[in-house]
Amino acid sequence: MNLLYRPQIRNSAIITLIFVLSFLLRFYRLGAHDFWFDEIISVSYSAVPWHNWNAPLYWILLHFWVKIFGISEFSLRFPSMLYSFLTTVIVFLLGNELFDKKTAILATLIICLSPFHLWYAQEARDYSMVLFFSVLSSYFFLLAIKENSLKGWILFAIASLFGAYTNYFYIFLIIAQFLYILYATRLRAGKAYLSFLFVAGAFSFYVPRFISKFLFVSKGFWVTKPDWQSLNIVLQNYMLGYNGTGFLYAVSSLLALTAFIILFFTAHKEKEMRRNISFCVFLLFIPIGLAFLFSKLFFSIYLNRGMLLFSPYFYLLISYAVMRLRKGVMVVGSCILILILSCGAGLYFQDYMYPPLEYHLGTYIKKPVRHILYFLNSHVKKGDLVGLTNESVMPGIDFYAKGKFSLYYLFSPKILDSSWQRQVGETQYYVPMHKITGLEFKRIWVIFSDWERSGGLDENSTAVKQWLDINLRSISNQVLDGLQVYCYERKNT
């Protein structure tokens, strides 16, 4: 008999191919994009990982990583790529333990292709690392519940502690896991309670720094409060990241709704699977719900990228629902699902971002900063200034320019508070538009950008350009990778 017709060998071949594809997709163009705002912050945090308010484990790792491999786009993103790849392996193990091998394979393929995961697999931030520890802890958590062994609870506690020290969003997962113990298990929970107590006690050493961050954010944070649509957007991001289209997002929502209906009836009819479905439901919806309620009642921390670590349970639920369908419908459903994910992955590698800001709050396309600098290096002369109309662009320009230019963020009082003016570093200043003429310059080169909305100029850029066109003389303009670079001089020159 042909070996490929033996289910065990065929499944092994399929999952091996998915692992290879997962690695290749994450490795592809890993260092192609220049650093963006958050990644440049990562570089600064890696220098002194214990001198910031974020959970420290990722920054400590990056600190020693940089000492060995240096600072480059490829080297700083490699740990995220590796953690993201390893996550696909653990998702397969978790899915196989919870449901069956076919469900595990489909869930692994979803996370393999997901543009949301590809995005953070290729970003020098802590999200892929905390995702890995979240899935690893849930895998040990499931084994510990089944076996109630001391070894299992120790492994769960260690993975959970690493997760809590990687990103504060992990706290929501810990709460969900604890609530699941209370709700769904009939075992003698002494070992389980001790493992949670160990995690809480070990994390308590960092509580003062956590409280400092908490109090700082509570005074006002840039993240807007979520609404009910925000919950749907999280699930849409799980499928298509920031790179879908209106049609693809709508189809993904319809598929998710259909899957949840199937799961509801399955859990009602098959009591033996109810606990496993509940496991994923608890670890998916309780953390998202807690983040949502906290943001509504207190101050907003609701960021889609923070929800990344809860996404594997969504994929497991969707996959199990598809596997419950009759064979012909299951094949069609799987093909539609894979097609949607493949479209999203293709749009990700084409650097497409869905325009509505609520779909990618706090995130924008990584633009080629060094290309702009090549142009500025050959055109900016002594006495010239460089202005930008998007605050997020400034760290990238300053990082690659290494302080060569006098940089200013120009903003319109119509858009922002005109009384807001603060110095950032030695060469970066925030200047209201009406004070531009008070600066000393022969010429000012202004970069008008669409970095957040991926189409046309943003509102601030439009307002600043209108003011400059009226009050200064435009002497040249250039379009570089979709960014408009204008040069102005005073009208009386």
C-alpha cells in the first residue's frame, strides 16, 4: 500500500509541510523594512532593559541579543520570528490534545497563514514572545488538569511566570485560566492553587514597577475607548490582521458566526466535548472581555495587538467547527477559509493596510525611511531644516539620520492643541504651525505622510500643507515611495 494513503504518515507529512511553510513565511523579507516607531523604542529599551515600566523579560533578552548579533532590522526581528514559528508547533500539540489531529492541523495552518501573526513575527517587539509563553502555559495547563501531576503544574507555573514577565496583557489570561479551574474541574485543586499562588508571588517582585506604569497610563493614554464594534474587529484581525478588505472582513465575520453556532449545538449535544470547547471559550473570551470592561470602566488599554496572545483559542474553535461538518461541506469550508487567509497574507506582503484607523490603531505600514534620507542627504544644506507632519515618522528619521538634521514635527492648531509643545531629545521639537516662520532657516524640507491611513494625506498633513502653501513659497517637490517631500523658502527671499 502506498505510504501516503496511511492516515498517520499522511498527516505527519502535511503538518511537516505546514511547519516548513510557517518558517518560510516568517523568514521571508524579515529585514526588508526599515524600523518603525515601536521598533526604535525597542532599540532604546534594549540598552537599559530594567529602566522602563514594561514587563522586562523581552527587553532583557534583547539586551544580550544585541550585544552578540548587533543592531539591524534582521537581527532584532529574528527572536520574534523564532517565537512565532515555535508557537505554531505548540498550537498543533495543544489542538491534538484538546480535539484531534485534523483539527490541530487546520488550526496550525490558520496561524501559519494569519497576517496578524505574520505582522508580529516580523516586528522587534514582545508580542510573539508572550504569545509563545501563553500557548505553552495553556498546553501545560491542559496536561496538568488531565493528569493532576506536580510536574505538570510546575511546568505551567514556570511558563506562566515567563509570560507575565513578558507582557502585562498576560495577566488577563492567568485570570481566565484560574476561572476555568473554578468552573470546569472536579479534581483536588490544591496543586493548581499552589501553582497560581507561586506565579502571583514570583510576579509580586515587579508589582511596584507595574503600579508605576498603571498610574502613568491612568492619567491619560492615547488609546481610544472601545465600543461593541471593537470586539468584532478583534476577531476580524485574528483572521486577516490589518491587511484585509471590507469584503474579506465581512466574509470572515460570517464564517466565525457560523462556526460559533455549530460549536453551540455541538457542546449542547456532546457532553464529552463540552469541556474542551469551554476551555477555548474561557481562554478566548474572558481575557478579551476583561480588557474591554476595564477600558470602558476605567481608562482604555484596548489594543488589538495586545489581544494577539488569545488568538490561538479562536483558531482552535474555528477549526473544530469546520471539522464537525459533513465531508463535502467541510472541504468547501476549509478551502474558503484557506483562501481568505492566503489573500490576507498576500496583501500583508504587498504592504497593504485597510484604511479605517480602528482596524490598526497604533500601527501603520513600515515605510522605507532610509530612502528618504538618501534624498535628504543630497539636498539638505547648511541652514536648512527638516519638518514632518506625522509624529510617528520622527523617531525613524532621527534614528537613521543619527542627528544630522534639525528635525521638527509641524502640527496644525486646528488638529491638535496649539498650546502643546515639548522637546524630545536634542534635535526634535514639536512646533505649532503658526510658529514655523519664527524658526531660523534658509529652506525647510517638509515630509507629508500617509503613514497611518495608507492613502492620501492625513488630516494634519493636509492642514499644514495648506498653511505652508499660503505663507511660504514652494520651490520644489518630490514623491518618494508615496511620501511627498516639499521644499519651502520665505516669500521675501
